[in-house]
Amino acid sequence: MKKITGECLCGLIKYEITGRPFRVANCHCDDCRKVTGSAFATNIFYKENEVNVTSGELKLFEHKSDSGSLMTKRFCPNCGSQIFAENSNRPGVISVKVGSIDNANFVKPDVNLYTANALNFITIDKSTENFEKMAPIK
């Protein structure tokens, strides 16, 4: 797979990904809605060692997730764009906010999480795997 690149809104933070994603999720949890300011977040999951920040230094914010695990959000200290997140229940895994990827046309979600929290105007794709809450850890 070719190298994937991305950056924050202001361009201070830049990164590269060299691996293949093992999950692409639309998450409808309250936390993802709040952190994106949108109806849901699309996150793409990689092994942590496949993601490399090439420019800038991220700030972090930690909080307890809807499922009770510790979440670490990594974001640009200048423009505030969230780029990555890590979940204490999934060590060695990093999720990338799809909106930060330079060319994300390859992305096709394979799962919807927290469908019980989806806003009324959202249509859940029935062709994907769907969970009312968080999916089981694989």
C-alpha cells in the first residue's frame, strides 16, 4: 500500500502512515460527536508503529470514554484539529481522524459504533457491521 499523508487545518502537524488499516469506523458516541462538532466521527485504525508524525508536536487531552476506558486525544496546539486518538483498552492501536487525511477517497467504513446514539437524521448503512455500543475487542 502506498504511503498516506495528512495534516491539521493550519498545516503545523503533518504525518505519514505506511500500513494497512484494520478497521474503519463511523462512531456515533457522544464523545466523538462533541470532539468533531459533527453528527459522528469516521476513524481509521492502524498499528501505532505504522503512523509517524513528520512535522510539529501534538498536544494531548485525556478523558474517560463512554465505555469507561481512558482516551487520549492528540491535537494541534495551534488550530485545535484533532488528528489521533488512543484507547487504553487497545494498546498499540491508534485511530486517525479521516478528515485529517490528505486524500481519503480510499476510505470505506466497515462498522458503525454506538448506533443507539445516532442522531435521528442519520441513516445507518445496513451493509456494514453495526453495534449499538462499542464493538468487542478483537
